[in-house]
Amino acid sequence: MQPPPSLWWSALAQPLVPRPALGEDLDVDVAIVGGGYTGLWTARELKRRDPELRVAVIEKEVCGFGASGRNGGWASSFYPVSDDGVLARYGEDAYRHLRSSLQLAVRSLGEAIATDGIDAHFIQGGTLTFARSPLQVARLQDHVRAAAALGQSSDDLCWLGEGEARSRGDLAGVLGATYSPHCARIHPALLVRGLAEVNERLGVSIFEHTPVTRIVGRTTTHAPMALTPGGTVRANLIVRATEGFTPTLPGLRRAVAPIYSLMIASAPQSSAFWAKVGLANYETFADDRHLIIYGQRTNDDRIAFGGRGAPYHFGSSVEERYDRSPRVFSLLETTLRELFPALEGDVTHRWGGPLAMPRDFSPSVWVDERRGLASAGGYTGDGVVLSYVAANALADLITDPDTPTSTTTLPFVERQSKKWEIEPLRWIGINAGLGLAARADRAEEGGRQSKASAWLERLLDKPN
């Protein structure tokens, strides 16, 4: 199967030639199931720490087929749980450690990309979250004050009045914005394909078009195994890095919920358009609606724009046809043209796919030495930087488990999220949450505060 027809894949200079599939049994030190950011960063970090390790990456399609190759290209310090939620779950010390680590990781990610010679269009221009209603103004200003009370300076997050906000990004209806420097814009497919090439240079074996049908932990009679149609991979440790496709593996249907995020891309815009709109530093952008949207200005002067809103599908099912929703694509285009009334030309690309949402909305990293199994993921759409941080934590835990590091002491490391509820409770709950977000946004468009907003915030911040 080919990757979805996204802007990112269509822009690759070289034709996509899959690497050979596994055709025989294999013995390695570490086998990694999944050739996205998490799997490839983990392989890279393991080889950097111990070049003698035998590491293999096993990918069902091609490296970057999933969210790593089709995301919105935000390398941000965002965490999928709010500041209040992190504080309630882990306390203030853990919050400060998490926040500073993710902010530093944005720059560290850029340095790693540069070190490896990957041209992923990394530009750390920061991110703008626009307020387009009085309710959004109040909410974003409250967020800035709360962040300051927790020790973040105006250099980390600041409020921009209407004039300054418009000078940075002249979107329709802007009343102000928050700005944070802790975000970069990237080209997702260039990054993930570049990472695969870097791993091959380091001596990592990569097998594409090799579906893993089952992962088996260590027993008294056999080593950990990853079973594939072409052969069995035996390893001292098997790392699962399957993100939104995790529910397709036996016994893992309730591990995460595959939530669909869809994107569109405009035609290249003229210099006159950008002279008016701004985003001169390639800032990523969103507004403060509840149903998430996200955008970036690309190297060839398009707008790549995405959002949530596609329904969760019963039974955590993952199917190619879900990647395309004419209704959601239409809503995205309507929103994009509302934000940029002067947008030129047609929408040229439409694509999408699943991301992984855990029951408590928090990522996790864990290593079970007894069973020889490990995992990282559950980024709920914030995985570009979190996958890099998680991979470093995994590499530290695997190569030197007895020495705490700045990554292994993060609050989402050495923990697992509990399973989602059985159906139909899962289907009802997730789609009800999406409905609350849409309802809150409709009310705020009319200038009204919706009870749905408060219900949604309690739902997302509740420890599960």
C-alpha cells in the first residue's frame, strides 16, 4: 500500500522505492515494530549509545506511512494534557520538569536533524494561537497569567494585542494572540524518510512491507518474538512503536483509540498574499476553538491546514477509507477560507489518517525487562517532539536502566495508560467528546459561553 496522497509525499524529490521485506528468521538485540518517528528515533539513539547493538526496524508499509509522514508539521513543546491536568496528576515539580524538557527538546530536535544532515525544512519561528472572539481573548489571557504564575516568563509565552497579533498574522477577525517561541515548522515526510536513511548508515536493518501479526513476550521456553509472514524475529527486547495502528494487533484493541485527523493544502500563494497575511517567520498557527485546527506556511508558500472532527469508528477500527471524509475536507476548506478571505486558487491536496489517543490522554514509555517488551506512544497529535523525547527515554532505559536521566524521570515514563472501555461505551464517550467540542464552538461563534466548554475541560483534565 502506498502512503496517502498528501502534500508531503508528493513533494519528495525521489520516487518511493520500498526496502525489501523480511524473508527469513532473524535474531537481533532489539527489534522495533513500527517505522515512524518513535521507532526510527529509538533505533538512532540506541546505536548512538551502543554502536554494537544489533537493531532492526520492522514496518508494515513503508517508513513514515502513518502519522509521522502526514502530520501537520508542528515540532512543538505542547503536551496533550493541559497544565492544570499535569499539575493535578503529577504535582508542580513534575510539571516544571516536563515543561522545561519539552521546550528544550524543540531546539534539540532541530540540532539532531542538522547533525544528521536531514533537510526537513526546520524553522523555529514559534507558534501563534489567535483569539477571534471575546471569549477566546479571555481564555487565552487567563492561560498566559496561569503560565506566569507557574514560572513561565514572557519569553516562553506572551499575549499580543490586536495590532501586534495582526502584524504577525493577519487572519480574519483577530482580536489578539498568544505567542510562544517553543515550536518549529517541519516537512514531516522529509524528516521521517531522512531518519530511515540515517539509521541505515548507522547499521540498523530496516524491513518494509513486513506486517507484524503478533508480538510475544519472553517465556521460560523462548525469547521475545515478533511474528511476520516472512519470518520470526527473535530479540532480547521488542519495542512496539505502532501509535494509531496499535489496535490492529492482537490483544491491543483497547490500548489506544485511533482518532482521525485530516488535512488539506492550498495552492502556492503569491508574494502579495503573504505581504498582507504575514507569517513571515513561518510561525505555525491556530485559534482557540475547542475542535482543534492547525496550520503552517510551507517552503513553497502554500498553507498546509488540518483539524479534528472526523468521528471515532466503532471497535477502534482502522481502515483506509476513513482517511478521506468529504464532509470534514469541506469543513476544513470553509474554515481556511474564513481565516484567509484572500486565499488564492484551489485546494490541491486532501489527506488524513489515525493518531493514537490513550484513555488518560497522556503518552507513555515503559520497559518490561522480565517479558522483554517495551513501548512508547500515545501522543494524541503532539508526537513530533514527544516521539523524540520518548525515544531518548527508551534508549536510556534500555542501555543503562539503573541510571536516572532527565528523560527517564519525566512523568509519562515508566507508566502505562489503562485500557479504554469496552464498546459501545468507547464509541459513545469519544464521539460525545467530539460533539461537545463542536457544540461549544458553535455557541462561541454566537458570542455565548457554552456549558459544553466546561464539561469538555473537566473531561480532558480528569485523571483516568
